[in-house]
Amino acid sequence: MKDEARDTPFMIGPGKSYIAKEPLGVVAVIGSWNFPLVTTISPLISAIAAGNVVLFKPSEFAPFCSVVFKRLFARYLDSSAF
């Protein structure tokens, strides 16, 4: 968990660069009503790929998208993980 020092590019100027390792967390993905698939699937995939726990809430104004999400999750995700 110790910070890793990196070379600072000349264009950025004087300073220090390092990689700080942080523990994984919980991410809340709340869908919107106007673009429910795009605004929920993209952040959901990114958060899961980063190793986070995801709290997923689709919009209540897009009930058919909730049905699609349920079918996709049941088909492609491990049932012990969600």
C-alpha cells in the first residue's frame, strides 16, 4: 500500500508524481429516466471492472429497462455475486 514514485514529465513542471493505492469501495449507480441503458450500464461495467461493490438502482420511470437488466444479470452474472 506504499505510494510508488514516478517520474514527473517536464511539460507539467516542478512537482512530484506518485501512484497512491487506495482500498476498493462501494459505488452507487443511479439510472436516469431519459437514457436508462447508457447511463447505467457504462458506469456499472466500469465499477465492477475496477473491483468495487456496486449498488445499482435503475430509474423507476423506465420499468421495461429494469426487466431487461434483470434478464441480463441473471444470464451473464454469477448469481452468488448479486
